[in-house]
Amino acid sequence: MSDLLVDIKDLRVDFPNSAGGYNPAVRGVSLSLGREKLGIVGESGSGKSVTGRALMRLLPEAAKVRAERLVFDGIDVLAASEREMRRLRGGRIGLILQDPKYSLNPVMTVGRQIAEAWRAHHKGGAREARDAAATLLEQVRIRDPGRVLDAYPHEVSGGMGQRIMIAMMLAPDPDMLIADEPTSALDASVQAEILSLIENLVSERGMGLMLISHDLPLVGRFCDRVAVMYAGQVMETLPARDLHRAEHPYTRGLLDCMPALSQKRARLPTLTRDPSWLEQHR
């Protein structure tokens, strides 16, 4: 098993438009990820989520996906069979989505959903799967897991729902997690708890993490490296601890647009975009 989990070079994704042509969503993205925490930041529409879904081959059939390399732990994702991809999706790569309200099945109990995820990748009976589900709920720090196993998604809070989603993704013991805005629907105190939980689990299990977010300070504190995306391209990649010293004008513009309690400003500046940014990355 390689320490380099993800190797992406010149990834391009186009979606069909109403005029019969295609619009580019990802334009020549190159990224790598080891057993570390990589943050991908940028505005809405910059291609962050599309990049993560391309790695799992979860894009619509109408999308045109091409790359010089799109590799997960030595497996060529574009050339892999659907059977191989089913082993990767949910098995070796877990995807944590933004809002558990739309990710959990409302007519199935929490325990049944986690047990189903466990049984999809492990051998064992119903009783063993339920015990594994209870253990997973304990690992994501849910009190009274026995009670929560028999609860329905509408009976738990947003923070607990996100913990349940994480438990489901951990059931197959993956090598990598893709967390797509995992805390955006939660209040600030619960956000900190969920991020602490993810950080501990990634460290304990030796996984890789791709954290997709709009929140630059959060990514700067939480991740090891940061890739900044704009208009489907990576503008720069740098150590998270050096994010405040970023040199690209787009990253500087994002940082300057953020409010700060220590600095009073009558109005926050708006980001001025330069067409040459895209020319430099064609």
C-alpha cells in the first residue's frame, strides 16, 4: 500500500450546456494526496466538489472527464471497471456530504443504515453488524449508542446526524475520506467538535483526508496543505501554516475580503479578478 494515495494530473471535466456544446468545470487540475490532510478552498463554482467526485467517478454520465493521470493508490480510476469502482466507493474512499438531512434515509433507523454500510464490505450476520454499528457510534463520540441505533434521522440533531454519517463512512475502514463542507450546516461549537473528531480519526487510522471548504481560516488551522482553486484551476498549493503568507493575488484577495475583529474597516473590499490568472494556468 503506497503512502501516495491520490495522483491527479491535468484533470478536465466538462458538462453539456443548452446550446449543444460543453462548459468547462475543471480545467487542468493537478493534485497529490498522501496520508495527510489536504484542504481545497475557493469560491462556489470553482470546481472543488467536481474534483472530489471525479476521483470517485460519481459524476453524471453526460460529463466529459479526461486526465493524463487520475489514480488512487495505483488504480487508474478512468480505466477501472465498475466492479473495481464499487470496491473503491465507500470501501476505500468515504464521502462525507454537507448536510445529513439529505444524506440519511428518513425511513430507516440509524443502526440499520450503519449496519448496512458495514455488511456491504464485511462478512457477518445481522447481530454482528449491529454490534459493529454500536462500536462505530462510540468511536464518533455519541453517548448512549444503544438508544441512537434505534432512532430515525429526524429524531437526532444536526451535529449527531453528521457524526452518524461519519460512522457510516468509517464502517468499511477506508484509506481516505473526502469531506465536502462537512460542518457548514452546523453551529460554531458543533463545528469544532466535528472537526476535532475527524482529525483524531484520520490520525488514529492513518487515513488521507480531502477537506473541501469555503472557510480559509478553518482550513489553515486544520489541514497540512491547502490547494486554492479558481474557475476550475488550482492557483497555488502551499503548507497550511503558510496560508497567511500566500503570494497569489487570488488567495490574497480571498484573505483580504474576510472580516477581522482586530481591524476596523468601514467596508470589506471586493475581489478583483484578473483574466491573466486563467491564461497562466491553461
